[in-house]
Amino acid sequence: MISSIITSQRAFFRSGATLDINFRRQMLQKLQAALAKWEKPLADALWADLHKSYEEAYLTELSIVRGEITNHLRHLGRWSKRRRKSTPLKMFPSRSYIVSEPLGNTLIMAPWNYPVQLLLNPLVGAISAGCTAILKPSPYVPTVSSVLREMIEDTFDPQYIAIVLGNRDVNQALLAHRFDLIFFTGSPSLGKIVMEAASRHLTPVVLELGGKSPCIVDRTADISTAAKRVAWGKTLNSGQTCIAPDYLLIHEEVKEAFVKEFAKAVRELHGTDIKEHRHYVRMVSDRAFTRVKGYLAQGDILYGGRTDERERFIEPTLLDMHISLGDADADAKASSHEVLTEEIFGPVLPVLTFNNIADVAGYITRREKPLAFYYFGREADGWSIIRHTSSGGACINDTIMHIANEHVPFGGVGNSGMGSYHGEESYRAFSHYRTVVSTGTWIDLPFRYMPYKMFGLVKKIV
């Protein structure tokens, strides 16, 4: 089945059907209409698999894809236009251009945490650039994946856009084939497997991974606002977000105040009994529940800590690690706790303290580059620490929101990924930029030809 889909998509791409800009616009409009048609089934499926409310499903999944489509429809003509570039005098009478062309047949592999957005947003880029695509959603959200399959099969011809369901054996079967691009969103460990498979065919990859995204709360921060925005960013999708704050580095002078404000913020966001609140998502699986619950024993609970295995519920939890970054053994202590070495992907937030912001920059740069970086405090200080660290993206006095702007690139760096997308970056991700030099024939200067006459003059020109 997979082989036949790939064969038919290669034939369709070679036919040149996707090269027409009007065709691409029509396909984007079909996807736009499909989102509206399948909105309720998708929202119901997200509730069934993740306990994700309609409001959260719309804001964090459906609306983001809609915004991406609108942006591409508005700018596709400009992005796809042939661009004239300057040409040096030594190349007279030539003119230089850059033209974009679709990479070809692509594979898009999505995770379970935002299963609609992270499958369809890259698809927008593939359609916009003129590629075909095979979509592979996650088996961990079976209801969502089933609805996505119905939606895609109802909307597109499989020789153009196809969807394949299954577990890791299906992933392995897909990765055994040659594609012109693989777009993968998931963990760094799986990203390495994808990249290794792609290397056998010299296939380019876009890897949107994760990692341990730090959240810094300095003593100059507005503690009430910081606590509310951290609580929102950490409880969104129950912390199962690749750019969720993964650990908290807080100035020891404001630690106690922050804990109180965090508790207050969670109550404001989710009510006095968060377990009964319809906007609070559950762990995706029993395995995920057991893993994240295990982190609670690695520190002292400052806030939260309740769990319910039957419902896969874990309360938002602040976990005191009793580590100060100024201590000589801070790194050794941190490395002895899984909660500080592995991406948490749940509503547990370990807390470390600091006195000197230089210790914070040192601690972060000694670790793998994260996908996101958050700083709360004076903006000038935020810019300073951003300059001395590295991450895929960052926010000053906020969390999560850098992903919401479809006009700026989103992506990782180092261990947190390679390549970026959203808006024009999505179009670029699925395109090859081809240089074309067009040379007039009305004159043919002899200088470049052997035996290189007037070489002294040519030397001055070049």
C-alpha cells in the first residue's frame, strides 16, 4: 500500500500538476473548507483522546491552521514570484534570478500532543510550495487520527495528499522509502532515528523536536503576572507541549511570593478543583501518567501533587529541588534527577533558585539548546540573557506566545531541532531556491575565453 501511494504521488508530481499557482490556491481553499466542515468531529475527537475542551482545541489547533492557510493564500503570489538579483559587472551582459521550485514528494510525521495543528500546519506549507505529501498522524490519539483520515480522504486525491495510519512498524516502512523532504515533529530520540533513515537517501529533513525549555523569574519581575503566564503555559494541554516551561529558575528573593501567586493563578484559571474543570487536559496514556507521576518523588512539593490514575489526572505541581545555581555542586545535583535531565511533558515544574543571573546563563549554556526560552523581569535584562544563550525561540515576560504569530519562523536549534516553518518559512521549507543566470546573445565579450586576452584588465574587473 505504501509503495503504491509513493509511486502514484511521484507520477502525479512529475506530471507538473502542482506547479500551477492557481492549483495550489484551490487546494489551500479545499483544506480551508475541510477544516470548517470537520471542525466539530475534530473537536469531539480531541476531547475523547485528550480531554481537550472545544475552546482549547479551537485556540491551540484549529485557529492556528486557519491562520496559516489565510496567510499563505494572501502571500503565495509574492512568495512564488521569480526574483531578480543584482549581477556583477564581470558577468555582463547576464541577468540573475532566483526561482522557487517544489522539492517534490514529502512525508509529514506528527506527534500526539497537538495532533491536528502539527499535522496540518506543515501540510499548508507543502501545498503552498507545490509538493505532494503523505501524512502520518500519531497512533496515541486514535480517535483524532481516524477523523483526520476521513477528512483527508474526503478532501484530496491520494495521488496528491494521502494519509497512512499505524504504529512504529508503519513508520519504519515509510522511512525505508526515498522522499524529497521529511518533516518530523517529535522527541529528539525519535528525531535521530528519522534523520538516520533520511541520510540513507540524502533526504533533507525538518526536525521540530523539544528539550528542556527554561523559565527564568528574576527579582525585577511582576510576580503576579509572571505566575499567571507561567501557570497558563504549564497547564495548557496539561504541560504536554513541546514549548512548555520545563523547569523554573527563580531568584530566591521572590520564590515564596511566586509560589503563592502560582497557586492563586491556577485557581483563577481552573477553579478550586482543577480535576473537575473541563479545560484541564489529561495525560495521553497510562504510560505517560506513570512516568510523570514518578517525578513527584524527586523533590518536595511546594504546590499541587494530587493524582488520579483512573482518569490519568495529575495536578499542576511545583517541585522544590533544593538546588541553588550558585553552589559548586549544582550541576551534579541536577544531573542526578531525571526530572531535571529528561523533558517532562506534563504539569510538573521543578524549581531551582539563583542569586546571580550570570549563574543562570552558565547553567543553561552547559545544557542542550532548548526549543523555547522564557524570561520574566526587566526587558533590557531579558535581551541581555537572550544574547548570552541560545534557543529555538524565546519570550520576554510571556510563555508560549511566540508560536502564535504565523508571520515569524518557528523551529529548534541543535538538539531541539533543525529548520523552521510558519508563514513564508513553511513555503521555504518545502521549496528549493534555484539560481538562474540568463545571458544575452547580442554581444559576446572575449575576455572569459582562452587564451585570456587583456588579462591585466580582466584582473582589475574581477
